[in-house]
Amino acid sequence: MTAVDMDGPVLFARYAYPPNELGYCGPDDPSVLLRQAHGISASGDRDRARQFDGAWPYLEALAVSAGIDDPLDPRVIEAYWVGGDLLDSLDSGKLLQHLRTAFGERENTGFLPVLEERDRALAHHSFHVLLVYPWVKLLRKRGTVPLSVLQNCRIRWGVVEDVGEEHALVVSSPLEFDGKKLARGTPVTQRVRWSVDGRSLAAMPVQGAVVTMHWDWLCDSITAEQSHALDAAEDSALQIANEMLSTGT
């Protein structure tokens, strides 16, 4: 099943559940999202999505720019979490203005206040992780902790190496920081959860499948084309982040 064939709130839940489970964002009771990701929708799905106040402004902006009525349209959800051509429909300057209005003083610890239209802002999760959150700024001061957060919070893709009862081994490129520059490094094997108590965010993975991950969860199976789109969006955000690091902004 492709993203456009999937129910939007279900696709959103697949990627939003991992940080919600950890208490980092979104409403209380993450078990609701786990059921939602498993295809069990409820009347409050859309209200819950709006409570992810980091993601929702991007979904709103993407939907408006693409002429899509619903921010939870699966095309919008895929663009934000994974990537794709829909990202190009949104003007960078308009996005930055929208984000500054939506976030106000709350997200002034990252690079958002000093970004300009020329910086090619994208309505993509990697942009939020690398340029709105403060962790890139902290890389030189606090060592491995910010890098670990960036690595886990980013949506990353990999190839399934082995599948167990509740966990899978996935070969994926981690973020690395050499003291000056952030980049994807040599692929390594990562252990991620794909199921808990018989519930999963996506169907059971198979060896050789290309999958996405968020924190320590496997979120979805994707195509090679989607993995390229994810890399392209992250490359854009990494380029801006590295420019900021080089200037000491």
C-alpha cells in the first residue's frame, strides 16, 4: 500500500507515536496512537494530531500551498515525514513567516530566528529537527548527547537485515559529527522495535525491505524512490545546518 492509498491519520500515527510514547510531544495516552497506527481510528484522531504542535504548523502550510483541504491528507503526511515533490510547492519565505508566527518565542533556541528565505526552508521533519530544535547548536558543547538526540529524532531509512518476534535489525546510515560538519556516515546495524504485545506501527517487515525509523521504532516500509526523497530533504536541512555551524551563528 502506498502512502496516498492510506488513511491520513493512520500514516500520521505511525511516525508520531515513537516520540509520543517517550513523552516528548503530543497528548497523553500514547496507546491511542498505537491503536490508530494499527488501523483502529477514532473520532478524536484529528484533534490529537493538532496537539503535536511541532508538526502541525508544517502540515497546515503544506496543505494550503498545495491546494489540499485537509492537513491530514496522506500526501501531506508523507511529504512532512518522508519527503517528495509536494515540498517544492511551498515558498520558503512564506513557510518561515508561518513558522515564526506559529512557534513564537517557543522555538527561539534553534536557528529559526536567523533563517532567511534564501536558506531554502522545507516543510519537512528534518528541517524541524536540525534547524528549529536547539540540538545542533549544542553539538560542540555537549558532545554525544545532542548527536544521539538528532540521530534518534530524525526520520531515517535502512534495509532490514533480520526480523525477530518484536525487534528487527536494520542497516542504516547514522548521523556523524566531526567537530565541524554533520553528515550521514557509514551504514551500521541498528536494533529497532517493530511490535509490542502484538501491535505494530506497520506490517511485519521482511528481510531486504526498505523501512523508515523514528526513535527506536520501525514506522513503515517504503520504496527506493521514497528513500531518495528522504535523503534529499535531509540533505537540504543538513546543508543549512552546516552553514550555520561554520559561521558560528
